[in-house]
Amino acid sequence: MATIFLGNGINRTESLFSWSDLLTELVEKCGLGKIPPPPEMPFPLFFESILLRSKTSEPDLSSADFSLRTFVADMCLKLTPNDLSRKLASLGIRDIVTTNYDYVLEDGPNRTLRQSADPDIGPETDYRIHTYNQIEGRRIWHIHGEAGYPRTMVLGHDMYARNISKMSAYVEKRGYDRLFAENPSSKNTICWMDLLFHSDVHIIGFALDYSEIDVWWALNLRARLIKDFSLTGRSFQSNRVFYHMRKGAVTSEMEMLMESHFIETIIDDQSPDYSSHYRRVLDRIQTSSDPAE
């Protein structure tokens, strides 16, 4: 069983606006003029900075925060599917985990919001840890929230931290040993993180920026458990995680992190641009029994 972990790369190949454009408009909406995002500042902290400095007419900070999320949501709802997103949908992959807020993967409004069947977990109104969109046999996990529900959107540092808190609480509740359960009946997907342990994961179009602290937390948990299980001689069934990137796009520091976190880096040294790179990666996933070959 394979899982796609998708970032914004495929959207950017044909998008009418870039993330940089969105940030510029966000700053202007806050009445702060034309302030470019500092290249050294992680986006979650930049979002907090403009929120705290915004010249808002909202009655409180929570309302101002929601107003900014709604602004970003409205921009994301303008995105439409492209050839690559349609190709991805045609692969027959059951689970797609994405940090994107838009509905490009769902290709329109014909989706059903579902939550994993766990009686101990109440409806998620502010998070997307256990909730996914069901469409034509596929499950789309918007782990950073979705544009149709701005309250769920993970933008600022505060929300990233809250996300990790929810993820940690789930792991503590389920138990570390069960994440690598050898009994297939124990491999129920209750949370998107379960897919990081129970399926082979292909990371595509996602730079794994250091600001993505919740994703790094999950990947680090997996790596620590693999190392600990190996040191203590406990048996487990480990999956494989593949990080697909173009040649020259991966630094030596990132390669070191990938190796230490038991993630296999697959470098594409043949594609002249990102569009052909993503098409090549999707073809490889569709036709190869071992994408690392």
C-alpha cells in the first residue's frame, strides 16, 4: 500500500499566483504596506508578526486571526486542477496526505467530509488530524486544514504548536508499540500519522522546510521508534519513506537529515523542469515495484 504526501509543488507549475504573491497581499491587507517576507524568517513566525502588527478593525485577536485565515482561504479556493493533479488522481492511490488548503485534488465540490471511526474522538472543528475528504474511493487528508473551513487552517506558529499537541496526545493514547504493529488488524487508519508507519510514503512537491515543525515531529517520532526498536531487539514491520527531488534541489544538510531519519532520497537528474519532474515521479510510482530503483 502506497501513500502520497503532497506539498504545493504540483500547484505551482501552473498556478496563477505564487505563495510570495499571497504573502504580499496578506501584508497589504493588514495595512502594513509592501513589506517583503524576510528570507530568514520561517513563515509561521512571519504570519504571527503581521498578525500582531496588523492595523485591524476586528474586536479581538482571535477575530483578526480568523479574518486573515479567511483571506488566505478565499485565495486558495480560486485554484483549479491541472494536468498533473488529474494524473495523480488517476493513479488509484487510496490515501493522499497534503499540506495544501485547496481542493485541487478533489477536483470540485463533490466530496464527503468524513472522520475516522473512533468513539473517543469528537468532531474536529479546529483541526484536521483525524478527518479526511472521501471522493471516488480516495481519502484526501488536509493535515494543515482546508479552505472551506478556515478555522482548521494551520498558518501561524501558534497553530503549528497546537497541531503537535493534538498529534502527541493521539500517539500517547494509542501507544507507541501499536504504530509499528505487526498484526494487520491493528493497522486501522485513525489519524493521518498512521500512514507514516503502515504504508510506503512518497513525498512529492514538498520541500520539507524546517518551519514544518509538525511534519518533522512526526517523521522524527518514526525515526526514533525505528532506532529504539532496533537497539532493544523488538520486532516490527517498518515501511519505507521516499523523498523525491530534482538534482540540485537537495542540500548536503538535507541529505544528512533524510539519512538519519530513515528516509530514502530519490534524485531526478533527467527532468529539465519541475513539471516534467513531477510527471516522471508519478510515472515511476505507477509502474515500478521499487521506486528507489
